[in-house]
Amino acid sequence: MTLVAPATPNYGEVFTRRWIVEVLLDLTGYTSGRDLGSVHLLEPSCGSGAFLGVVIERLIESATAYGRNLAELEDAIRAYDLQTNHVEASRELCCRLLLDAGVSQTVAQKLAGSWVNHADFLLSGVDERSVDVVIGNPPYIRYDDLPGDLAAKYRHMWPTMRGRGDIYIGFIERSLRLLAPGGKIGFICADRWMRNQYGSDLRQLIAQQYAVEHIWTMHDVPAFEAEVSAYPAIIVLANQSQGSAVVADTTSEFGPARAQALVRAVQAEDFEEFTDLGVKAHRLPHWFEGSELWPTGSPARLALIEYLNDRFNQLHDPGTGTKVSIGVATGADKVFVTKDRSVAEPDRMLPLAMRRDLMSGRFDWQGNYLVNPWAEDGSLVALDKYPKMAAYLSSHPVLKERFVAKRDPVAWYRTIDKVQANLVRKPKLLLQDMKTTIHPVLEPGGCYPHHNLYYVISETWDLEVLGGILLSRVAQAFIEAYCVRMRGGTLRFQAQYLKRIRVPRQRDIDPATQEALKVAFRSRDAVAATEAAAVAYGINPKEYELV
């Protein structure tokens, strides 16, 4: 998301449009037709009151309808913020709305002081009483941008804050743990945690103890007052057993009117699907289990993912001898990667497959070599046996400055990753990271992949048949569903996502379809590959928006 200006401290704030606030309050059941005086609402990071103002308007309207005295509703709202100016602005907003409702100055100030608190929501000192509704837009700050001692305190208190994640992970965990039975959280926040390793503990917690009710992807929707640079989603979680879940996929045309129409639609007991300008929504019968990545996409695409997950095995499968991995990381490409084959002894110069070799759709080696310090048994070769390589590597002192060299000075000339000698001769499907479409290329053997390439090897697959499946829109759908999307629609074709692609067994594909997959792969025809893959999977490509 767009954060505060660089000249100011980074508190990760971004301000939410009112119609988004209205949607979240509606989805969590905080509506003025309900006796809100008996509901305990929490906002963990209230900012200047974008959510709080609408909450108070609804509370006032409800109190009027139910004959409640506002002066007695000190426990109805708990809001927190770390910044003094935000606390003051939110309290002023509270007072103004209460005064407009006829409350005395004394009572308005008392309620504002009770409702809005100056505190760090992730540290001790926050009221531990359970709540019925948690609402808001938690701050977006990377752990790496926090002072080290503060980050350590957060991680100690909130164990789902792992890896190199974002602070809103802790906000979600603490909010969940404060929910009363049946209570709900309604947040708009970045959705990276749903498809990243650092979100796995939070996904596991939700799967074990809570429920997903709504996930609305809002990547292209102007949900905030300023432009954002992360991909937000509306999420509604509940302290109850998991039942069905509503997923919605939106475009830039999605706005207030369509949002309210969708809110009304999903409240119907017989709701199954909804389509309007800028939005498609669908009710899934259940949510995804455990810590596995949460897919995203249109309802049809999610139905496809669910169907294939239930019926086929993953691409990376020891049972078929199929492996997905990444090429060699050297820690010093400018030294270890060269086109000058004379810098070391001939048996130390290993042909290296790199990204540019794949550009045409066929493997076209551009002449790069890896200066290879590894023996076939996985040990480092003795430099005194290779004086030419020793002289070349010794002429680059940068090698000894690497972390991997300082950790083991005797092995200063190693690459970060070992070279697996048996991989060189194997045929491989190579895939480049960071492209808009999946682009498998067959390397027939003889080259070793560089770390900017991922590779697939198999003991059972004809790699041209498998290449046809991976070229298809079915494989593309898996990557689009699970990976973190970059700017411009670029996808990350990393091993963790490629491994998740579901594939049939080759022996279950009829010979004609196998041949069609081969021909499509050789001709780089993604449409033909999709048609043949649909036959192999036994699906209708139109039903799942693959054509």
C-alpha cells in the first residue's frame, strides 16, 4: 500500500474510502438495525477515524431506535492508535458526532476518551475483554522496517509473525484471539500473506480455530484515498466452525453500488453466485485446509483449482520421480559465470543454461559457462589440482568477502549451492521466473540451470507431453491462483507455486492426446495445449474460463 510520505516516520497508514467501510460493517453484522449497544466493537488502528466515524453514526442511529442512553455506552467501542495526532483527531470526530446527536459536551468528551485510546495494539496494556466485531485497515509495515527490539517483542507475543512478513499479520492474530464466540473480523489489507510462506502459521491458526467467511480480491479497485502499491483484499473471519465461504474477484469498475448489491446478494440463504459490472462472486462449499496457500481468482477458476486438487497429484511427486527445483546460486555471478572458456581447465567449465537461452521458445544456448569447483561426488575439488582455475578464482578477492566464505574460509571458492553432477545430463523443462505467462522450454541435457531458472525433471514423464500440459492455461491457472502477482501482471514462476500444479498420470492420457500435447509444445501453441490438456484432465475449458 502507499505508506506515509518518506519524510515522516513510517507508521504504515493509508486511508480507506467510506464505501469500503460500509461494506465491512455490513459483512460483520454491525448494522444500525441491530441493538449495537449490546455489541462490543474494536478497531485496532483507528487512524484519523475513517472507520470510527461510520461506526459511531451507526451506533447513534441504533441507540435511538432501541431507546438506549448513549452516556451508558462506554464499553461499546474500543479503538487504538499509536500516534498522538490520530488519537486527538479521532476523539474530536467522536465529540463532533455525539454533540450533533444531542449529547452534552461532558458526556461526549467522556465517551471519546473511553472509546479512543493511545496505545500499541500489539503490546501489553490493551484491554483483553472479548469483542464481537473487529474492524479496520491494519498498518502495512515490513518487519525489517521496525526497530529490532520492537520487532522482537512483537514476535514473542504473536507467534504467527514469522519470516520477513508484514505487521498486519500480528494485528490479525491478536484480533482473532480477542473474538467472542461467533464474533467477526472485517479487514481490508494486503493479501500477500495468503500466498506467501510467512503467512503459513496464520493460515494454520485460522484453519484450526476460526472460519473464513469472505475473501474479496480488490487489486484494481480504488479502495483508498491515495494510490496503493500493494494488492488489497476484503477479508471476513469468524470465531466459529468453518462452513461455506464467499469469494469475489473484482476489477477497476467495481464500486459502491455494485458492492452494496453484492452485500445484499450474499446475505440470502440460497446465495450461490453473483455477477455484475466489475465483479464475479461465488459461494465455495468449504475453505482450504491447514497452512496451505490460499488461491485467488474468479469463482470459476477457484472451482477449477478445487476440482483438480481433489482429483490429481501435484507436479512435484516422488511417486512419479518428478522434481521441481531451482538452478545453482553462486553468490558471485560476475566471477563464476563467464563466456570465456579458457579461464579454467576444460573439465571445470560447465555449460550453463540461462534466461536468454529460452527467449525463442526453444533452447538456444548462448555460450555461458559455470566455473565449477565441485567434484562429481559433491565435494570441492582441490585447487592444487586445478592451477588454472585456482589462479582465476584467486584473482577475485570478492569471493572471500561473501558470507558463505567467511563461514568456512577453507571453502572460500565454493558456490552457494552445490552442483549436482547427475543433473547435467538429464533432459529438463526450464521455466523463467517473472513472466506474464508460463513458458516451459525443453533443454535436452548437457547444461546446468542457473538460479534465475526453475527446472522440472522426471523419471516417468515424456517431457514434451508434460511440457504441453505446462504450456496450457490449466497450468497457468494454478500459477495465477497461488502466486504473488507483481506490477504489470507479472507472475512469479517459483518452485513453491510450480510444485502445486496438479497433473494427471501420463499413463492415464490416451496416445492421441499425448501426441496433441507434444505437437502443441513443439509449436508453442498455448491454445492447442489447453484444448489437449482439457481432454487429459477431463474438464470443459469454457466452464472454467480457460478459453
